[in-house]
Amino acid sequence: MKDSFSVRDTLQANGKAYQFASLTKLGRQFDLKRLPFSLKILLENLLRHEDGVNVTAKEIEAIAKWDAKAEPDTEIAFMPARVVLQDFTGVPCVVDLAAMRDAVVKLGGDATQINPLAPAELVIDHSVQVDAYGSASALEQNVEIEFERNQERYSFLRWGQKAFNNFKVVPPRTGIVHQVNLEHLARVVFTNDANGENWAYPDTVFGTDSHTTMINGIGVLGWGVGGIEAEAAMLGQPSSMLIPQVVGFKLTGKLNEGVTATDLVLTVTQMLRKLGVVGKFVEFFGSGLKHLPLADRATIANMAPEYGATCGIFPIDQEALNYLQLSGRSAEQIALVEAYAKAQGMWHDESSVEPVFTTTLELDLATVKPSLAGPKRPQDRVLLEGVQQSFHDVVGGLTTNRKTKNGDSARFANEGGATAIGNEANSVSEGTVRVAKDGETFELKDGSVVIAAITSCTNTSNPAVMLGAGLVAKKAAARGLKAKPWVKTSIGPGSLVVTDYLEKTGLMKELEKVGFYIVGYGCTTCIGNSGPLPAEISKGIAEGDLAVASVLSGNRNFEGRVHPEVKMNYLASPPLVVAYALAGTLDIDLTKDAIGTGSDGQPVYLKDIWPTNQEISDAIAGSINAEMFNKNYADVFKGDSRWNQIASPDGALFRWDDSTYIKNPPYFDGMSKEPGTVEDIHGARALGVFGDSITTDHISPAGSIKKDSPAGRFLISKGVDPKDFNSYGSRRGNDDVMVRGTFANIRIKNLMLDGVEGGYTLHVPSGEQLAIYDAAVKYKAEGTPLVVMAGKEYGTGSSRDWAAKGTLLLGVKAVIAESFERIHRSNLVGMGVLPCTFKAGQNAQSLGLTGKESFDITGLHGGESKEATVVATAADGSKKTFTVNVMLLTPKEREFFRHGGILQYVLRQLAGKKAA
């Protein structure tokens, strides 16, 4: 610590002395009283890491004198205190680290140079799938299948836990990474022994999942990054960023009776997405904070990726301390958090000075109404009273290509399946199919809810909505209601604590009475691990080409994400998930229509089974205590007998074998000690031309692997039976599988083709329509570089490094879009793919580009240029010339790009140190 501003000081807490970088001392030189809380954390980070090279007095002064209205233009180097990973993104991180150990040895270094310097904690939460449901044995069945499917991955992670220092793994069947982070891993104030001195500083975190922002709810600054950026942080490399603008969100008033935190967060998401906060920090303040429990704050913070912000943070206050106490943190840690926050001017109470913000939004909590979001974006909020109309508004567009079946007769008993019946047969209308299942015959229709899932860290972390769901179930069961037979119901708690308080209140049994059983401890349906629908339901949907629905308490409902057969997906609070399972359809107004008929023959309405706020408060007060947290997290890294029985190799270098799960990636093949030069791109072809809102769900391999897909054909060639394909997410450690699934989403639309959905493109020289992977292979054999063109908000969604890795491995040299989501643009840079944007008002369509042209991108000047010239040459020789913005935003990013990516940069630095 260079300490140009003489801010080093000593803090006394718990009878111990801690060194810290004092903002109070700095405040004698600069006016920091109205600096936003989040920028104070960034400022402290710079003060503590000042070295005159990566961090200089100039950057420190830039934050201290922050101009709220100025466009971001000052680069800073931010170093998080720790990194959290989930297993889908974490496995490829560990694969890359293992590959770097091999590579650094080849460059003359030592394998143990590749070792996390910052604490890294991985939570296995993405692997459990809802195969079994609706019974008390569902959990055990799904866990057994999970371990069977993932033996190779889990063996690799157990090797990593032994081979790397500063790396811990939270085994399966424990919880969801962000909820485990909130309930146990987060320190709020970090301590570290550096050179014999004990330092205290804010807990900050990078996560390989975009919903890492959930931890902002307790005053910890953190956000999602790509796996490659997380790996760099683990290896001691700071992350370059621009000092952000900060949007203040003022909360006043109090939520009304019957309104949940989910309703609030969907309202906040819609407001902030409308304002436009991509690349900005959002900070919540105002008198309404005193009415928001920590769990509600975490729910709002969790959804920051959905409203587009880098983070959505709440300050440290008494409510944060109350939660630390409730969740079993030590008295010493709580005392340190309070002492540190107050010493640094980071403590919030009613006497706190209101910060200055770039702009401010305000919401009276009393105006929030019950809501859902859908049918395909989390920002598309729909009032509960308007869901039925929303369904009618969209269903027509989803069924325009349906072929009506007329004159067929029903065939139930022999096949146990479903048959679509046309208008003339048995008076069943188009959009309706008769289904026989488990001895029952019923009609499956457009709008039928076939999946109802209480899932996702967003809401399963919140006792109010979880116990609220249990109370809805209890009242419904008392009236004789249960989920409709065509609904696949599930609960995936975010931690073992949730199960404890549901069981303690007796509400778990009530949920089971209406059809909701625990299926696993993980993300499940929220990330597309919804598992197969029953064969009868799946067949009925296909035969009738039905537009069916899911209702889930998740944070994402993008097209094709929840289930490939489900076209409409709505986000809702857990109590509403139960309600829609009981109703079985979106074609109902729950605010006035009967949800069903009770055992007494009388109609039952939602208002009859909805709990009061007092009932929920009483349930919380009587069921949750610190002992629950202490018990469930006492041996959190130990795992059960299944985990500990998995065999794993020893040694600093991983012994790669012919696994279809874990493979040494090709990123470092042929790598030299010195970087090459950034060359202009000549003779490129378009791999795809896409429209607006192409998400990382569209780009990155996700969900199930079809046997006739390039990835499926590859696995079959390796002797893998289709029943053992598992998911793309589980195979993220094998680039051969993943590159074949890039851009393979069944809902993606390549505008080079006329109305074709799915991962296809045109191989321009031959005129063939091919799978995108097959076309890329053909272009590679021809020595042709590739580009991708797209519209606005390209790469919105989860922080999936494979959306960038797969793009690179397909041979794409540049992506030209109208605008990028922050994380994906950063990931492209980190993999050595050039991100560019069209000039304002331009896109492929306005420029008359079809994607059949040949492209030259020139004027890059070794990556230093802020603009480049693109010449598109058509088959007839005519040319169109236009200028694009080169989105290498900082000197550090340009350096990464020159090296071919972040990992190559780090590897050369470490190998160079060894050689020296």
C-alpha cells in the first residue's frame, strides 16, 4: 500500500487492532459525505491496493471527486476480496486452471504458480434435475440420478479441492450458491493477515453467475463476471472497469396487505429496465428501508441482472446486523462489521446524509400490486388481474402455424398417451387435446400450466414468500384442493434451513398435500433443469401443437430456457406458483374467478386461501433461529457419504483421460512466451445475423442435448447412450461438446434464413443450410474467418463464459451488434473475440446487409483504434462501407486482447516471473 493520501489507520474491535484504509482520514482532504455507499467501497479498494502502477493517486482522486452526472471515462483496477462459483460455470474454471498448470510447465514455469490467491468457494447447485416429482421419494431419486450422471465432474472437483490452495467446494444437496453465500459465506467485513499485520476491509466478491448480486442485499459489493474474469481475479489480477454512474432508488412507505417481495422486485425491475441502467450501479435508500427485511432486500438485489445494472446494493444498517445474528454469525464478526461500517462512514440510519446520485427513481411501496412477469422476459411485468388477458394477447402468435387435426378419434388406453381432437370430433376445439394419465382423462389446452416450480435463490431465500406458499397450501388442502394432474410440481429449496423451518411449522406436509414435494437442493427449473414432462403430457403438447405454460418463482423466463416444449413462462411469487398449480391454467383471472371447487362443492377463490401478513409474520417468528443455521452449516464443506465415496486422483497436475465431461481445452495450444500482434480481418463470412435481445441462453449451450444435434452425434460417436447425455451445463468441462452446442438454441432465429428457427445458418459459398457448428467446420477447412452481426442488447442474460468460449472456438473473430450486455462484451474480450458496435441509428438491416457478403474489418491499429472500417462485398462485387465502434474500452482490455485473452495474459506474466 503506497498510501499517497496518508489514510492508513488502526481500528479497535473485539479487543483486537485492525489496520484499515480510513475514508474518514481521506475525508479531511475531499468531501466524501455525499458519496454513494457503493463508491465508498470502490474508493477503499483503490486506497488499499495503491501501488503506483495498477492503482495510482489519480484514480483515487477521480472517485473522491466523483462527478455524478459525468459520463464514465476513468478506468480503475478493482480487486475483489473473494470469488464464488457455481458448478456449471465453476467446472470450466477449474478445467482452465488445470490446463494452465500444464501450459505454465511447458513455458518453463512451475505448476503450483497456478493457484487461487483470493479465496474461491464453489457451490454445487446446478446439477440436480427434476426427473422425479410429486412424491416423498423424489428427492432421493433425483440425488441418486445426479451423482450417477456427474461422477466424472464430481471426481474432478474433488481433485481440485485437494490440488489447489484457497479453493473449497460445497458439495451437492446443500443449497444454491447465492443463498449459501448470503446465509454463510459472506463476511460483510473481511479480515486478512498480510505481512504479519491484521487488515480489515469490505467483503467484495466476483461470482461466475450473474445473480451474485444477491449479496448486495447485505451491503456486500459483488456482481457476476465471466469465468475467465473470475479466474483472473483468483490469480491475483485486478479487473479493469470504468468508474460507474450510480442510480439512486428511493423507497418510501410500506407494502400493503397481500403484496409480496416478488411483486416488489418485478415492479423495481420494470422501472429500472425502462430507465436504462446497463453498466451502472443502483443503490437503494430512503425511509422505506426500515420496512424491508433483509430477505426482501436480497430478493431485489438478486434481480439486478434482470434490470440490467451491475449491482443493486443496500447499505449496512441495523437490519444487516440483525440478519447476521439470525444466520448464526459470531458475535465477534457482528461487532467488527458494526465498528468498521461506522468508522468508515458506511453505516446507514435515519440520520445519514442522503448521497448524491447520477439520477434518482422513487417508489412508494404502498403502490405495488400483485404481479407476474412474462411470457418471456423478466422485465415484462403483468398485474395479476391482467395475466389472463396477457395470455390471450400472446397465444395467437404462438399457434399461428398449428395444423388443426379434424376427424381423429381418441386413443387412450392402448398407448397411455394423448390425441388431439379437432372441432368436429367430440366438440373439442382447436387448441385442446384429450390426455389419459394415471387412470385419469382430462383436457390439455393452450394456456395449461404444465410446470409449477418453487425454485431459484431469488425467492427460496425469503421466508415470507416460502412460508406464504405453505400457508396457501394449508388453506387449499383444508378446502380439498390439490394441483391439477397435468401440472409438474416441485420445490427446490435454496438451503437446508428452508426445509427446517417448513418442517418446524408443519407447512411442508401441507405443501405435499397439494402436490409440492422437495425435489432437490439447487436451481432446478430456474436454469432449465426442469426435467422431462410426463410422456403423456409431452405427447399431447406435440400432437396439438399447444402453447402451454410454466409458472415459476425464478428470475429468468427467456425463450427455451425453462423447457423446450413450454412456450409461455411466467415469473411469480411462491404463493402464486401454488395458486396456479391449483388452477392449472393461465386462462383465469385469479382476482375474481374461482380457483377450483372445494370438497364441499363450493367454489374456492384466491382470497379464501391467501394468508394475511400477520399469519406470515407469526410463522416466521415461531420457526427461524440461529441454531438452524449453525446446525446446517457446521460441516458445510464435508458432504455426505455419496460425496466422500467418490474416488479422485492426487497430484498437482490433473491426469486427463478420454472423458466426455472433462477435457484439456485448446486455448493454450501452440502458445508462445510473447504475444502476437492484432491483425485486421479479411475475407470473413457471417456465421449468423440476429435481431434484438439475443441472450446468452440463445448463444451458450444449455438444456438437454438432442441426439440428432452435432453434440448428440459426437457423444454417440464416443459410445455415450442418449439416455446418458445429461445436459450441456453438466458437460461444460468438455469443449468438444460445448462448441457443438453454441448458437444451437431451438428458439434462435438467424435472419440469413427465411423464418427458420434453431441453430442453423447458410454456408454462403455452397448455398447449403447447415447446423451452425457444421458450417463453422466447413469455413475453418476453407480458411475463412467468421463474424456475427446482431441487434440491441446482445448477450443479455447469465454470465456464461461459454457464450464467448463457444463463439471463439467456432472461428468467430468479431461480433458487431447495436449494443452489448456488459458481462458478455467483457467475456468476448477475455476470449480474444473483438466486440464492435454499429454507429447510432445503424444496424445490419438499415445498411442493407444480408449476411451473404464477404467482410473486411480494417484500421484496428493493433487493437488501439476506437473505430474500424468495415467493407461488405456482395457476390456481384458491389461494396458497402461503414464505420463501427471498437469496444475495447480500457488499456487493460486492449492488453488482454493483444495477448489473445485474459488467461493467456496471466499465464505469460506468471511464466515470465518464473523465467526471471
